[in-house]
Amino acid sequence: MIERKHTGTRMSKIVIHNQVAYLCGQVGAGDTVAEQTRDCLSRVDALLEEAGSDREHILQAIVWLSDMADFAEMNAVWDDWVPEGHAPARACGEAKLARDVLKVEVIVTAAVKGD
């Protein structure tokens, strides 16, 4: 069974299949990479909770930066957010994001917590 949450014409914010939650890309508000990363990860937290998961169950994360020069600033926020001993498989690359003001986008796949 596939469960979709917050489904629109183009995408769902959450898709759950075989106890794995796939989140759509999350972006955040703010002027700096750090502000956008914090806001974006807060949105990830909310979606993970709704999906029955959390940071400790993240399997994979893909991070897109509009400029790789912002890598260290994003990582400073990321490293504080990821629970020690629970770092997911992660990739980070540079990409043109949907709007010019966006500096970071995070895509997460996580295991749904069991009973």
C-alpha cells in the first residue's frame, strides 16, 4: 500500500511505502544559508513527525545548495541538527533552485518507527 499526504497536482509532501517515508524537497525562509537551513530542517522535523518518524530514523538526505561556497555554513547547522550516532547517508551538490532567493533545499528519506 502507498500512502500519500498533502497531495496536490504536482506532488505529495509525504509518501509512505513499506515503512519508508519519502519527503518532498524542503526549503526555508531567511536571508542567510544558516537561517534557511534551520527553517528548512524545522519543516523536515514536522513532516517526519507526521509520517511517524524522526531524525534518528533518517536513512538518506540529499542537500542542494545554490552555491557550494555556502557548504560550511550549511554544515554548521546540519551538524547541530543530526543526532549523534544517527548520521544518514548524505549527498550535497550545487543546483539552481526554484527561486533565486533560495539557498538550500533538503530531501529526506526515513524509516517509519515501528511499534
